[in-house]
Amino acid sequence: MSDHSTSDQLTDDARRADDHRRRAKEHAHQGRYDEAIACWRRVEELDPYDADALARIASLTLEKARHGAPAEQDAELDDADPA
């Protein structure tokens, strides 16, 4: 692989990471924690040195736990409860 190709790949990865960061923030703002976490994990894959990604994953995981299961999961759990 030439230096030019390596440079192009790094630029493409940086662009994709930026796109996933933007989407992660949008999902988090909408309360869509699983989608936000998935986007931050993709950022982490594309840019392993991104210090913000791990912190955001941890923060969103806690936020998700505080808010409990989404309404559709609550309904599924109610349907499964024989009591």
C-alpha cells in the first residue's frame, strides 16, 4: 500500500468517524441510547485514540440505565408476566 493510499484511508476513516460522532449526538439528544452507543462504538473502531468515545459510551450507558427500558420493552415485559 502506498503512502498516498494510507493517507486516503486515514482521511476516509476520519470523515466516517466525524459522521458517526454527529449521528451519535443526534441519537443521544433524542433519547435513542442504543443507537447513540452503537455510533460511538463505530467511532472507537475508526479512531481508537478518540478519548471522547469511551467516555460518551460510559455516560450513555448510565443515562440509559437511569431512564429504564423503553416503553416498547416495558409492554413486552408486561405481556410476558403471567401475574
